[in-house]
Amino acid sequence: MSFDRSIKIAPSILSADFANFGQEIQAIEAQGADWVHVDVMDGRFVPNLTFGPPAVKAFRPHVKTVMDVHLMIAPVDPYIQAYADAGADILTAHVEAGPHSHRTLQAIRTAGMKAGIALNPGTPAEAVEHLLDLADLVCVMTVNPGFGGQKFIDLTSKVRRLRHMIGDRPVHIEIDGGVDPKTAPLVVAAGADVLVAGSAVFKGGSVSNPSVYGDNMSAVRSAAEAAQS
């Protein structure tokens, strides 16, 4: 994965048709998805239960772009190798998930993946300031994690602060939660470059009508790129 700050759309397959994950992944990639975002929830760190390593391994053959795996679990470290073996390209852990985030990022990189660190809405940007030299991505949650389809929380000041802290480091700022054509320009203008979108991508479409996915992604991308230029 080469680094650049162009806008990347990362549809969250948590909003896809669970009975057709393989076809859904192929459809969003064919329609222009840059990354595929996989939300892993454990029912403890967040109030929902989703995918484990076997599911991520099953998704892997269908993903031809980048598989961006977001761990909303605690603890993280015992499962890092399992997600590496499952084929994750990027593995993101929450700074709130344990006391040793520095060690976690080291372990993710040692396992051969890009390392991400995520921040809940109530966690300040400064919580990751001393982790940026080990991070490839900072994920700013703009909803409280655990469920799709929530209302966007405006945290543009946090994104702006992160962008300043990152400086010229090759670190992406990813936004996860409530991203759509109205909210994307706000976070991109503040410095974000990776946009996770679930319902905003999948609404109205299906594997038999995938062009809707493309239209939805184009709407988000166009709005975001206008704010970036």
C-alpha cells in the first residue's frame, strides 16, 4: 500500500446483505470502493457482536482492494495474529481498549499489517499524540461505536487538531460514523482523507442493482473532493 492523501471511500460491510457478503464486496469494489471496511465487535467493548477471524478470512478472497479491519474489542493483543492470518491489510485498535496501545501497535506491525488507532467521541486527540510514529492511520469515531446508522457527531475540531499533530507523517485520518454527502465535506476540510460509510453507500442498492452503490459513493466522493481542493 503506497501512501497518498487522496479521498478514499471505505464502505462498511456491516450495512451489506449478510446473506451475500462475497457478492456485496465484489459489487462495491466494481462500483468504485477504495477500501473495504470490516467492523469487528465483541459484545463487551461495544454493545453488539459481529465478525470474528473466520468471517474475515472468508471475506478475504473477495477483497481485491484493501481490507480495513476495525477492532471494537477488548483485549486486542491476543487476537492480532488471528486477524493477520485472516488477511487483514490494516488492523485498527481502540486506544480505550487497553493500557498498552504502544505495544499493540508494535504487535500489529510485527504481524505484517498496517497499524491503526481509533478514538471514541469522548476521547481527546491528545490520547494518541505519542503513538503517531507507530501509527499508519488514526480513526476518529463520529458516533459512539456499536451500531450502524447513527447520527453524525461533529468532531471537526478534533480532526483539525489531529491533522496538526500528524504534520508530514504518512498517517491517514479516517472518519467512521454518520458519513454522507453532507458530513463528508466537514471532516475532509478539517484534514480527513478516509471516509467509512455504511448506510450512505448501501441504501437503495443491492447485488442485483449495484449501480446505486456507485451513485451513492460518487455523491460522497464528489462532496468530499470539493472540500479538499
